[in-house]
Amino acid sequence: MSREHKLIAAVFVALLVGVGIGFAISRHPANQPSVEKTERKVLYWHDPMSPGARFDKPGKSPFMDMDLVPVYADEVSGAQVTVSPTVAQNLGIRLGTVEKAALQQRLSTVGSVAFDERLLEVVQARVDGYVIRLHVKSALEHVRRGQPLADIQSPTWLAAQEEYLALLDAQSERGRGIREAARQRLAVLGVPEATIRDLEKTRHTNATTTVVAPIDGVVAELAVREGAAFAAGAALFRINGLTTVWTNAQVPEAQVSMIPIGSSATAHATAWPGMSFKGKVMALLPEVDPQTRTLPVRIEIENAGFKLAPGMFVSLEFAGNTEREQLVVPSEAVILTGERTVVIAAREEGGFDVVNVSVGMEANGKTAILSGLTEGQSIVLSGQFLIDSEASLRSTVSRLSGDAKEPQQ
């Protein structure tokens, strides 16, 4: 071998030795990166949709077609629950904000329509007589003011008319006084004013007198028939006005304070879809039902066009007083467990906390928060039940772990 070839072989051997030394140095434990410093410690794997089940290795969830999610040791401290952005998106977690607003108390209930008894008019006989002809022959007929109801004859009325007719031409002062007294006697006996004026005009008495309706409304009761006799004091017709009606509703005892007397109400009837009827609270009747613990409330409803009839069912909405501004959250954010009331608060740096809150009234999809939250705080609107379940599970495991570490006595 020539000298040149020997030199090349020596250089090649030196390169091999250098590479081997470098590889050995790189594989030395002192120069290896620490696994404990770069890798996060996994406590267990779980299915976010079933947080109660834990698994000691990754894989597919036995409950749903999705991969198990790891729970790391560093997630236990700080926020009660930490959810990765991907999982939060899959769970449909939406966030909202605690804000200040004034809530208006509202109450909905149902009621039945009844006649407004203040509009009841009774056509009564003040003398004995007979019904010659009925113009209204059945109950619940609509009548107008001044519409003929019946033609009747009464000997007492006829005698009073003849007495007044005899005094119409009296000229002396005494005669005029007696004439005025005779006219007043006709009015007291119940002779219609139209009949008296007709007598003054024609100077002829009429054995038959027509009784007319005193108001617009419905004949609620028809107590006579053609040819029937009646005695003085008998009620011939009962007529109820329909310009306004009453609605009687049962309101829970605990909510009576929400509808003070004079507060407004709106009624809706299935018989008239799309129409609303305005009304106001007239009275809170002092009679509590011992079985349902409800109080009857009477509402006066304006009955435009006589569309509402007694016996109809209507839905009622009461607008109570507007409260002062207070902290409110969407009602869907509040979890009522029966033992506590909580809201899931979201941290700015990530993670969620379960916050115990005290709630007030609810209206228009908003719930008042009396304590536990601050204005502007971010809260969870959907998916909070899973977060609350996970937080409760972690709290239980933490307690059990703490109890296990306590020294035995």
C-alpha cells in the first residue's frame, strides 16, 4: 500500500471514531431530556358525556362513538373543571354575561268569563197586569236600548192615565198642582215615559202599554209568557249589559302580591285568535281555596263588539310593577337541584367554577341574582349540567382521597 493510501485510511478511521464518541455522549442519561419535565401527568381518561366513568388507558368510549379524553394532574388545582376548546365545542358550551336590568313582574293564568253584575237591569212590574204580546220570546236574545219587550195591560195603569187625562186642561193653580201630582203617580207606577208623552199629545188613553229595554244587552232571564198574568213586584225581564264582562281567575296565594288592584291585564280567547282584550284587576276576593291554595281574582274586561260571552275560557297575562335594576342572568344558566342553586362561571384563562347563588324573581327568560355573582362575569348557558356533574365528581374523589390519607387512630 502506498503512503497516500495509508493516509486516507487513517483519516477515515478517525472520522468513524469521532462519530461513535459523539453518539455515545448523546445517549448518556445526563444529556437526555427529562420526561417528567416535558410530559403532563395523566390521572385518568373519561367520556365527557358520562363523566362518572373513569378509564386507566386511552381508547374509544363504550358509551358514545368518540375518543376518551385525558384528565391531567395540573387540571385538578385552580379551576374546578377544565375543558379543552375542542371538547367545549363538541359539547355545545355557550357563554353569557351577568348584567344589570329591571325585570317586570308577569303572571299568566286562565279564567272564565261571566256577566258584569253591575250592568244588570231588572224590568219589574209595579202593578198587577196581563201580558198581551211578547216581542222577545226567548232568553239570551240581544236587545237594544228602547227596543219593545212586551205589550201589557193593567187596570191600575189605565185608571191612572184617565185621571191624568182629566186634569190636562186644568187652568187654576190648584188644578195644575193636582195635574203634576197625577203625572208623577204615572211615573211611580212604572208607566213608560213614552206612553205618558203620547197621552199628552193625542189626549187618548191606551189600554195596552209597551215595555221597552232600558239598556243594550242580553235577556238573561225571561219570566213571563204571552197571556200570563203577573203580580205587582214580579220581575218580568232581567237584562245584562255586555259592554264589559268579568273574568274570574284563580291565582296562587304566593303570587297574589304580583297583581295589585288596578293593575292591567290582557285576555286572549281561543274563539277569537289573534285578538286581545284589555282589562284591569277589580278585586281580590277574600276566599282562599284550602285545597289548591289559590285566591279568586276578578278582572274587568272591555268587551268590544260583544265578542266575549259568559262561560268562555280566556288566558290572562298580568303586568305587575317594574322592579329596580338588579343583577340578572338568562334563566337557562341557573341549575336548580332542590338542595342548592348554582351557576357555572367561566374563567378568563380557561376552566369553569361552580358558584352557589341566591336567586330572585324570574321574568321574560331572565332570573334575578341576589348573591354569588358580579356584573360582567362570564357564565355558561348550555352544557353546564355536565360541568356541574364533573365538578361534583372531582370534589367527591378529592374528599375520599383526603380521608384515605388520614392516619388511622
